[in-house]
Amino acid sequence: MRLLRGRVGDASPARKRAALASLCVAAVLVPLVVRDGYVIHLLNVLGIYVILSSGLNISVGLAGLLHLGYAGFYGLGAYCGAIISTRVVPGSWLGFWAGLPAAVAIGMLAGALVGAPSLRLRGHYFAIATLGFGEIVRSLMLNLTGLTQGPFGIKAIPSPKLLALDLGQGPRFYYLVAAFASLALYGIWNLQYGRFGRFWRAVREDETVAQVMGVDVFAAKMWALMISSALAAVAGWLYAHYVSYINPSNFTLDESILVLCMVILGGRGTFWGPIIGSALLVLFPELLRPIAELRLLVYGAALVVLMAVRPEGVVGAG
Amino acid sequence: MLEVEGLKASYGGITALHGISFRVEAGEVVSLIGANGAGKTTTLKCISGVVRPVAGAIRFAGRDITGLPPHEIARAGLMHVPEGRRVFSLLTVRENLLTGGFLAGDASAAKRNMEKVLSLFPVLGERMAQLGGTLSGGEQQMLAIARALMASPKLLLLDEPSMGLAPVLVERIFDTIHEIAKDGIPILLVEQNAGMALETSNRAYVMERGRIVMEGPAGLLAADRRIREAYLGGGGTRG
Ligand SMILES: Nc1ncnc2c1ncn2[C@@H]1O[C@H](COP(=O)(O)OP(=O)(O)OP(=O)(O)O)[C@@H](O)[C@H]1O
Ligand SMILES: [Mg+2]
């Protein structure tokens, strides 16, 4: 059965740790070797998507929740960060950092708001609730013009700083994103292979049995959603300060679907799946640049073939 | 230990249990036998909180647990092993066991329980890193029981543990039930295999269409002509 074939989760802890360590070393060395600014930019984008997709994987892959509004949480974090650095604490390096706890808090709060009514019900309520949430956030961005400038978006978001050090320059932002991505992955690793991860997967596999084994299914799902949401908001906060200009079209349903595709293509429920899925969807289209117009066609066909050959994703199901 | 009084349950207007009463005392194995659709599974689901009863009271270890959510009932020490060997198929055998282990109390209790269930089911020890879904049917049933035992249960509800297993495995499962009972864990056993169930139990209740129609010591019921005819193959449909 393909579904049950070897997965990364089965590898020995020592091998898992070795893989993780070599990834970290490689990540630190990259900017020393790669001098091309565009490649560094792609890696920055990749880092943000790794946080997003690994975060979404907690809900989708581990807890088995079909989440269709992830861009809503991503956008909340981005707007929250942008508003704080441009209006609440403008002109200070603290503005950037003040956005972090605010984004985490607003992400978790929004997660709780969406989850409270929808996670108690079985069936498709959760998917519909998250889909609706994504749309609500987008319409708030468009309509709360006093706060968000509506469709014009927020411009001139200052780049991240630490005291006088500009973290938006060259490889510095790369290291900043890499640090946050590593931190997120470290936390996810511990959750995933610990008791929480076991509970989430048990809930995903068989909710009723999980319940009679003493798992509070509602609480387990709620935590999964809140942690996913907080990570999305952190990614949004980084993104806003990286690109310095955000508008509602950055956070549409397309974006939610893109991140969902990363999780599914890579292998939902696995640790490496979302990372590999992000790399595929961020870097692969770039490799196709030389063939210009044919690019989307080849890209689409490649995705279809991949899903046909490995429906459980590159890494497999976990 | 467990007292059920006037338990009524229905599925969307169709009554499945018409107010049944029974009890399980400390140290007992009690079986619930009856034909398909009699309401045995529904009874266990009401006790473990998976189905909400319409009326009646369920008391466990001196505490009213009627209407509590399933995870709280489980945390009170009442472990339900549902019918159909529902192991977590994408979790390894070890992970399956650990989902029960967290109710054991502390890490050392969980470790002790792990040793105990592995000596009860040595085959699981050889398959710790294997995914639950790749086990054979018999092994899955053992895993389902072992997983519940990991939680140091005060009472075990077993729903058709022998269903669909080869005769030699059926024997094996009933031997295990014996051993668990010898360890002092009371068991409420639901079985289609009435003969084996009665052999293994102290007392039994016979259910028919949502009602308890007979009860008594297992030996007496096994000797009863009507039971023999209906459930033990003496002119009945099943044995
Ligand atoms: N989820 C459900 N929805 C509607 N009716 C149900 C449901 N579950 C059980 N029933 C009905 O309730 C009655 C009792 O079912 P139950 O599963 O408790 O019987 P059982 O004694 O366990 O039977 P079996 O020996 O076949 O497992 C049956 O008539 C059944 O059709
Ligand atoms: Mg049944």
C-alpha cells in the first residue's frame, strides 16, 4: 500500500538529527557562497513560505483540518506589523519588533475566533469557516481604509532594524528569516514528535477513538489551529517588512491555495514535506523562466504528474 | 463499580435502548450478549460518552458520569475498546500504545504498563516501529486492547474483540481477557460469540431489541434452553 510505505518519520532519530544539522550548516553558508542578489531574494521568499507551509501543516497534515483561509492569518500578521511600524511606533527600530508579539497575539486570537464555532462540528464546517474568514479579512483590508488605505495598501513600511543595524540589507534579511524559520521548525519538530503530535495524528486518524482514549479533541484541534495561525501571522509580519509595500491582493484565496499545495505536494503530516513543497513551488517556476510563455503549461503539467505518481506527496504521508 | 439505570438512547427518533439497567462489580467479567442490532454497541457508546443518552443514569466508581464528554470519562479510568479494531493506522505500534500511556498517570507508570502489555502481547514488542495499519487483523485487535490497558483502566469495555478472527486467535483473545480479569480489572464484554463469552464471564445480560430480557450467572445462562437455542447454536443462527 503506497499510503503506508516508508516515511521520513520512521528514520532513526540520529539520522533525523544529522539531516537537520546539515541543513542548518548549509543555510548558514549559503550567503557566503552565493553572491547573486536575486538568488538571495528567492531564498528569503522561500524562508517565509517554509514558515507558512510548515505552520499550515500542523492544521492540515497533523490535525487533519482542511484549512482554506490561511492567507487571512498571513494578511492579519502583515497588516498588524505594517500598521505598528508605520503609525503606532513610526521612525523607531522598536516598531518592527513590537509587531512580533502583536502578530502572534492577533493570529492566535483570530484562530480561536474561527475555531470556537467551527471545530465542535464534524464535516465541512471548518473548511467553510476558514474560507469565509479569508474573505472577511480581505474585505476588512479593502474597507477599513482609515487603517489600511484600502486597495492602495500600506507603503513605505520600514525595513527591519536592530538598533542602528538595518536587517533589510543584502544577506542580513536572509539570516533574519533563516533564524525565524529555524526557530519555527525547531518548535514544530518538538511538537510533532512529542505528545501533541501524537494526539493530533490520533485525532486525524480516528476522532472517536482518540476521544475514548482520553484526548480532548476540540482542545487538540484548537491548539493546532492557533499555532498554525500564529505562525502565519509571524510570516506576514516578516513579509511586510521585507517587501515594504503590501496590499489586499497579496492575501487572496490564491495565496491560501498555494500554501496548501506546498503542504500537499511535499507530503502532509511529515516534517520535511512542507519544506520540500515550498522549495518546489518557489524555485521550480524560476528554473522555467527561460521558456517564457510555456512556463505555466509545463509547471501545471509537472504538478499533475507529481500528484499522479506520488499522491501522498514527495515525502509520503506521515 | 459501574451502575447503569434506566438507560435510554435513540438515533434520530428511532429508539435503540428502551431503558436498560445493569451493573458491573469490582473484579467481575460481565458479558452482554444478543443478536445483531440488539443495542449492545449503543450501550457501550453511552457508557463511554460517545453517544449521549436520552434518559437514565450512569454511575462509575461512585460518580455520576452521565453526559460527560468521552475524554473525561476516559480520564476517570473507563476505557472503551470499540468494535472493528480501530487502531491508528498511520501511527506506529509504539505511538498507538503511547496514546493510551498518557492516562497512566506518570512516566514510570506508563513504562510499567508498557512492559506489562508487551508481556501480554509479545508480538507487539516485535513490531514497535511498524505502522498500526500494516498489522494483521489479530495483531490490530491485540494492539487496540493493549492501547487501552496502557491507560491503567479501572474498567474495560470490550466490543466484539473476537469479531472476524480465526478460531485460534479467538482462543488467544479470550485467554487474554482471562488474564486481564485475573489482574483485577473488571470487564464489560460484548460478544456475538456467546459460548466463549459465557465461559469467560461471571455474569451475563441478554439483550433483545433494546431491552435486557434475561440476566444471571454465566453458568446458569449457558445451561438455559432458550439461550442455547437462540445464541449457542442449538437450533439458533449463531454459535
Ligand atoms: N449511528 C446510528 N444511526 C442510526 N441508527 C443506528 C446507529 N447506530 C446503531 N443504530 C441502530 O441502533 C440499533 C442498535 O444498534 P447497535 O449497533 O447498538 O447493535 P449491536 O447490538 O451492537 O449489533 P451488532 O451485534 O450487529 O454489532 C440498531 O437497530 C441499529 O440499526
Ligand atoms: Mg455492535
